[in-house]
Amino acid sequence: SERQVSVEGVTHALEEPFLVIATQNPFEFEGTYPLPENQLDRFMMCLSMGYPDRATERQILRSHRHGSPIDELEPVVEREQIIDLMRAVQDVQMEDSIADYLLELVEQTRHHRELTLGVSTRGALTLSRAAQAMALVEGRDYVIPDDIKQVAIPVLAHRVVCRGVMREGDRQRTAQVLRALLDTTPVPT
């Protein structure tokens, strides 16, 4: 179940907000195995940070010389502020025409000739929530198609499977298919 963990057979409910940030090693690493699609579907977004530039990497090296910089981290936001923002996201409106646009994108993934697995209902819900969050970040209390377009690839690329792609880690081709769908799906006016 969600929002709880089990340790040695004892289940513990987790407080709000329930947030998990995970890292993923490249599949070329020994002992690294792809997650099943149903588990991947539970992650809101999949983002690639890439490599830092030289100056940033030098700073990372410097910060680790005398211990761990994690020991010196200070909170930048309070728990209640995060909960308030989560509630504010839920209040962002989405007109039916925008919801239909989102659902058309989702439906297109389910019938695309290059995809063997389309976006689930959970994925559609997640795309909707991410678009609401993007609208809030942009200072609006309503979703526009650009909000959906802006978050679609990070939200959807790990949820769909391209035909002939054997590794889950090959997101480049998946992103191309999604970009094509975003470019060709009519936007409501």
C-alpha cells in the first residue's frame, strides 16, 4: 500500500507529505535491474540531471574534502508550507476542453504504432496533477495546454514502452514519440 512502510512485519503509516526521491543507476552497471512497469508507474516524474559542468564538479569535490555536506544541510521550507502548496495545486482549475486535450494525448499513446505500452489511468491523473502544479508555478489558477506540454515528457516517458526497445533506460526514442504526439495533437482554442 501507499503512504506506509513495513519494517520487520510491522506497518507504519507515514505522515504527510509523502515524498520519495530516488536515484537510478545506468543499466550497464552490474547488479542493476529494470523496475517493472507497474512500479515505474508510481513515480510522478523521471528527470535526468546529466553531468555537472567542471566548475560545479570542482565545488562538489571541495565540499566533500572534510566530511559530508549533507551534515550541514538546513531546511529551506517547512512541512506545512509543502502541504499548503499541495493543497493549492489541487485548487488549480482545468476546463473540460483542456482535460479532453490531455486525455487525447493519453489515448494516442495507447494506440500509437511505435508503442507497445501506453499511458495508464494513473499516468493520466499524474499528468493532470503535474500540469496543475506547473500552472501554479507560472502564477495561474488554471491549466493551459502549454502546462501539459511542459511536463508531458518527464511525466510520461517512463510510463510508455517503445516497440523494439529492450531496455527501459532508452528514453530518447520514447521522448521522440511523445514529442511527435505533442506536436500533432490538436490544441483546444
